[in-house]
Amino acid sequence: MTDELEIRDNPEARRYEARIGDQLVGWVEYGRVGTRLVAIHTRVPPEFGGRGIGSALVRAVVADVRAAGHTITPRCPMFVRHFERHPEDADLVARPGRA
């Protein structure tokens, strides 16, 4: 199923959206402060759970932030767990005084 998954940033809605075809199957709500993305909440409706959609969303956001040279403030538990499990991405975590 994740082969059909498309993840895109929707800046107007302040969220990354995961879609399969026209169907919204998950999203990451965020805010921005300068060059820092504040990951607020990741949501995958129960009917789409267990398919790796949430993890794919987190990986996509992390990749976009890295490509842009920005940082992340992980407020969402999924992002907190990602950074605990992937210390190679710790350089993206915003530090106090670092936008």
C-alpha cells in the first residue's frame, strides 16, 4: 500500500498530507518560526493504521527539513520517538537560540 502513498507539503493548511489517490490517509500539522518547523501532531485515521503511513510522514518531513537546511522542534510524540531512534538526525533538532 505505501507504494501508492504520496506525501506533499500543503503550506496553506500548515500540514504535510499523505494521500492514496484522492483519499487523505494521514497528516502532520506544523507551525513555522523562521527556518524552524514545529511538528505539532501526526494523525493517521484508525482505518489506515498499521500500514507505516505515520512513519512515512515523519521521514518525509525530516527529509524536506534537511534538504532546506532548516531545523525541527518535535512536539509530536512520533517525532520525539523518531529522533530517539535515529540519532543520525539529531542535528535537525532545534536547540535554544537556534532557529
